[in-house]
Amino acid sequence: MTKIFITIPWFLPAFKAGGPVQSVANLVKEFHEGVEFLIFCGDVDLNGAELQNITANQWTQFNDHTRVWYAGPEKISDTLVKLVEKEKPDLLFIIGMFSWHYNIVPLMFCKGTKKILSTRGMLHPGALAQKKWKKRAYLQLFKLLEYHYKVSFHATDKEEAGFIRNFFGEVARVFVAGNFPNKLSPLPVPPKEKNSLILTTIALISPMKNVRLVLEALGSVTAEVQYDIYGPVKDEEYWEACREKIKLLPSNIKVTYKNALEPANIIGALQESHVFILPSKSENFGHAIVEALSAGRPVITSHFTPWKNLKEQLAGINVSIEGTEELSHAISFFAAMDQEEMEEWGRGATQYSQKSIDVKKIKEDYGKMFSHLSS
């Protein structure tokens, strides 16, 4: 039995932090052959919201091969180091790069255990552009202390592996294993008339997700559009700028902010939508994109996600985010469709999701990675 100790700032029932939480949850649900997972995380959600129905500072059984330790706010780092010493895992799996307690402490202060660092898209140029001086200072220290020789790296696709090697050089030991998806069943398309559209975004409200660009693009759309935005506000200043954009939109555009969306309610939100929109500056995987595609919702997104060539397969449109022209055109393109056309693209979205993800291969890749690193 291989014991894998995972460190991550948030874990279920936390959901507001988005992708990494879902990625780890899917991993420990789908991968269970010959492993025991121990997850060390905080006892709050993003922005400090208290988690309900958990017990802090003790091991809690998550499933038959996974235990979770929800760390309270005091002595987090000391607790982590002591637990790693006590449990003696075969592998320390560090999710993310820039959290002191959950990334930097296990990297620097947990001794005698093999480590793999999952960069979670944080070395993508678009991600590094956010708070770039602080991040680059830490990464330079990382290299100065030669941690890139001391750990292995986990990438979710070949592109991310390239970003890791671009930053740390060819000496970086990189394993590629994709994210397990959370696929939904296809949903019926809501009534659709020409020259009207219901758009939905489910994402953190932050510059990375680019909601403001959607609002700017909507300013030149002449069709009747209802735009529903779901997600916790991560950047208050950015959201205030979005709210100012909303005030300037013409009367044919209706925007509704519907707050953070619990995972159980995602189906309901997609059920009411024609098209999912998320023109991210960087997306390591995009769980919400995959869920939308599998549910039969075409996606408008950027070229900076793993989901390429959408239009050729009637699954959505990849747009430039250098300006608003392509984004406005994509919205108008879907608004012009009738019910039959919208249903055809819905089928295309579902088929695209089915063809794009090979769960069997993902399991094999994780098996190889864990086996190699723990041997």
C-alpha cells in the first residue's frame, strides 16, 4: 500500500477556491488501487468562510482509502511537520506553489520524504502576470536554493510540462497526468429564439477569469442577452470595476450576479443557459468548462485553456482576448441561432467532451507516477 500525503489550502466541503479542490477530490474518488491518501488542508473556505459539518484538528475518514485533516488556524505549520513525521508517507504531494503553510512549509521543512510539486497552472505566463513581482521573487529563491533539483513536478498536460521546463530548465523531472473530470449528463436546451441568448459564467471573480472583458464585449452586441454570473468575489476592486461596466450596458443586455454556486447547484445553473462563457487568461484545466461541455453547453473561451479547436467540432468558439471584437462576434453568433441550431451545437459540445478525455489513460498515468516516485 502506497501512502500519499497531500497538502492543499482547501478541500471539500470547501468549493469557492475552484479547480484545485475539484481536482484533488476527483483524484481520491477515482484512483484507489493500492493507495492510501492523507489530505492536510485548512478548516475554512476561500475568504475565510467556516466549513460546516467538519471536525478540525483530527483525522476524518473521507472514503475507504482517504483521510482528511482540517487544520485549525493555530500552529498549522508545526502540525503539518509533526503529522508527516508521524505518518511517514511514501510521497508528499504538494498542490500549488505559493501558499506558506500548504506549499512552502512542506517543501522546505518536511524532511526525509520524496516530494512532488503540482504547479496547477501557476507557471503559465498568464498566471505569473498576476502579483508577478512577489511570485518571481519566490521562484528565484526556489531556484537559488536548488529545490528544482530536489523535487519532482506534476503537470496536467504537455503544455504545462513545457512551462515548468521553461522556468526550471531541462533538469526538472516532470510527470504528466491529467485531471479526472467531473462530467455531467447532457441537459435539454432551454427554449431558444433567434436574436436572443442566455450566457452563463461559473468562476472566481478575478482578473484571471476575465469577466470584465465579457461585459465590455456585450456593449457592442445588439441581440437580447441575459448574462448570469456565478462565483465568489476573490478581488473586490476588480468586481467593483465590473459593476461599473454593468451600469453602462445598453437595455438589451441584462446582467445578474448570483453569488457563489455550490457544486450541487451547477446542473440547475447550466440547465437555464444556452452558452457557457469563460475567456480566461490562463486555465490549467477548467473544471467548469468540462462540466458545461459534457452537459451540452457550447463554450466561448480563450486560446489559453486545454480546450482547443472548439468551433471545428461545433462545441464552442476559442477567441482572442487581446480585445473584444472576437468575443462580441462569438456572442452574436450564438444569439443568431434558432432552437435546432442550438441543439446541434449542444450535441457537438457533449461529443467533444466525450472524445477529449480518456479516464483510463489518466488512471494509468497516475499509477506510473506514484509507483515511480514511491519506489
